[in-house]
Amino acid sequence: MKYYSYENFKKDTNSLITQIQNSKFDVIIGIARGGLILTHALAEGLNIRNIKTIRAELYDKTNKRDKINIFDKCNLEGVKKVLIVDDIADSGETLKSVTVSLQKDFPEVEFQSVTLFYKKISIIEPTFWINETTEWIDFFWERDFINIEK
């Protein structure tokens, strides 16, 4: 298990912003929960105010479920280009399922994706990613805000 700190997140997110900045997305969709912090940071860095979320559940902590559940459909009427954001393309099932679901509902929209981490075993490679890994990533937002003394 590898701990991923805020300092690494800040550096990597700025690198992603540099990679993405000329792509001109109309909307950013963050996959809850893992992709929400990166979604907010990218929205600020790319100056995109049209942010939507979609909730997908494949894991209970580190245990993988038998099937993915997708909640909270997005309305993308009139949108041309969308960036889908998650923290990691681990198996890739979440990112692929969300992308396929959105493409089915909005076939005229161009969808691209971004993650902080990518595993070669993933069934989908994000359009943009910054780190390749084989390890389980322990993100600062998963570790640093739990069990705080009141």
C-alpha cells in the first residue's frame, strides 16, 4: 500500500492541468467519491464552472463487489465535450461503466477521462493520467480525515 500525500496531489494535479488545458471541455463529471477532490482542483485550474457528479460503487473499502452500481444520471443536453474524472483506473471497471452509460445516453458528446493513477491491468486507459502503479493507493483524503479526536 502506498500513501499519496497532499504535496504529491498538488504537484500531479498541476501537471495534469498543463496536459489538459488546451482541450476545452464544456463539463467536468466527477465520479463520487474518489474523483471529487481531483474534480474540484481541475475545475479551479481549468476555470470550468460546469461541474456534475455521478456516483458509482464497485468497492467497499478494499473489497470489490460483484457488480458496479451507478447512480445520479447527468443531463448533458447541448454539451459537446466532457471530462470524466476519477482518482485511479484500477481494474478500470468503474471508469468504463460510467463512460459507457454516459455514451449510451448522450451519443453525440465526446467523452475523455483523467485519473491520477493508472494500472496497466485496467480494462480502460484514461485519456490523461500522471502515475502508473501496481500498488493499492492510500489517498490522503481517505486517511487524513478519519478518527480525528473531537
